[in-house]
Amino acid sequence: MNLHAPPPRTRLWMPRRALVTPAALDHAHGRAVAARLDRLGIPVERLRSNRLTGLRDEDPRRAYAEAKSTLALVVAPPAKLTLQPIPPSADWRIDLAEGCPAHCAYCYLAGSLAGPPVTRVYANLDEILGVLRDHAGAGRVTSADAVRAREGTTFEASCYTDPLGIEHLTGSLSATIRHFGAWDAPVQLRFTTKFAAVGALLGLDHGRRTRIRISVNAAPAARYEGGTDPLAARLAAMRVAALAGYPVGLTIAPILPVPDWREAYDALLAEAAAALAGVPDLDLTAECITHRFTAKSKGVLEGWYPGSDLPMRAEERSRKRTKFGTEKYVLPQELMAAMRAHLTARLAARLPAARLLYWT
């Protein structure tokens, strides 16, 4: 078994254009990102105001395509500096960016973000990192949970973006990993990704305070994950990250009732086990997230991906009230129970070292 495998070859998203607001250039990180974009040869438009305009189109498909090919360098609004809990994942959510370059037909951001899905990168990284210290030891998800207390106070950096998918453009993730590596306290940065470009992270002084979680799914779901790296590349990236001393994790999501789902998800776990075989001092977690949607997200996704056969028929789902008072559609109770029993059993058999953090 190769314990010194090189990082896998990856797809790197290159936006067709970048919009830079004047306020973004008031921050050292913003200027560094703008310089990086220039070096990469990406057309950069320096805006006269701090508002992003002209991104909407009467044709939702055209608006989607234009937005998905645009990166905007902006300043995070003040609300982003007031951290929010993000159960069951982590104590606190931190946002390095908002938006994602991938084209997943089930994208949960479709119901969460307003307006065209432009990838917004935050220039005021110094301010974002500056508020973290006051939250150490104050969370109620992992900090207050005896089972997960070993994780310390956790900060989730991938709620509204895939930070690795844009790292070659921003450098924000590396800077945040270094920040946590130098933070001598029981804290942990967490992010999940569908990309494999971990090479830039391998030499960082991470202090084992960053958990790199790889988002994976059964093979029949691959057709719903456009613009991402193949599963084999993601698993190879997880291996080299673990060999570099990072705690790692599997985010199995979204769990779907694909044909022959028992065999398909068992095969996925077998591939993950093979990828991690022989890794010394492996620190591995697993998180299982079943597919769900709202009426709003379904409408947006059907506008973005009109030909998708993603199973989103409300009559085939159970309804569940969210904490915000809205309704979401989840897997039927009987199917949910069967999938949970099967996947957790196979996870324990295939990857006995993995700690299952939650099923939702």
C-alpha cells in the first residue's frame, strides 16, 4: 500500500469573469485575491460601487449560467461576523465565501441563497477570523456534547460554499487552516468538499485542528454532481490528507433511494475503506445526511436543471416542519429506517475506525 501517494489530478474552476468591489480592496486579503486573479489571467472588472448589479436575466437558465461563471470579491456584511450555531455539524458557522462553482442537481443552496448563484468571496478575512476567539468553549453542539467533546469547539466553513473548490483563486482556506494551526486551544475547523485539490494544504502547519471531510455518494448519484471531481479523485485526496496528518471524514450526502441502494452504498463504503487502508494514526469520522428539499428549493432547482430526473416528487415523501416554521420533504419513515439500519451497519463493518457523528 502506497503511503506517499501524490495528490490526485483535479478540476480547477476558472470563472469567466471576476467582479471586484472598491471596499474589497481596502483589505489586505482582498488585494491579495485580486492580484491572484490577475496572475491567473481571469478578466477582472473593478466596480465603481459596492453593489453587484446587472446579474439578473428574464431567462432563469441564462441568469444561472452567467452567475455560475462569475466570481465576486466583496466584503462580508456585518451579519456574517455574528456567528450562528449550525447543528448537527458544528458549534459555529463561519463563512469564507458564499456560492459554489459545482452544478449539483440537488444543491441545497438553491433554497438558501437569494438571487443569482454568483460565488462571492469575502475580502475581510481578517475580520472574520478576528471574531472566532470569543466563541471558543461557548458552543452547544460539540462543546457541550460528551460524545463529541473531543472535537472541542467546532467551526464549520462550508455551509454556503465549497472552500476547496475555490481555494486556488482565493487562498482563504489555507489562511484559515494556518490560523487554527496556530491557535493553541481545543478548537477545530471543519469543511466538506466535492473537490480533490488538497495539494496546497498538505504542507500547512495545521496542528491537527482542521478536519477535511470529503462529500461522497453512491455511484448512481454521480450524474447529479456536475462540475465536481470524480469519486476516485476525492477518495485519493482524503488519503493524502490523512497521510499529511489531517483528521478526515466522510460526509455521505445526500443519501438517495437510487436503484439497488443497498449494494450501491455498500460499494461506496468499500471504496472508501480501500482508499484509507494502511493510513497510520487515522482519525476518521462519518456524517450521514439524507436527501430533503423544500417547495422553494425544488422550484429553483427545476429552473436550473429542467432535464434532471432527481427524485423530488412530494407525494413520495414525508413532510417535516423545519425550525424556521417551513415544511421540508424527507424520505418516508419506513425507507429512512431501512437505509439508516443498513448504512450504519455497513459503515461499522467496512470502516470500524470511523466515528459516526450523526444521521439526519
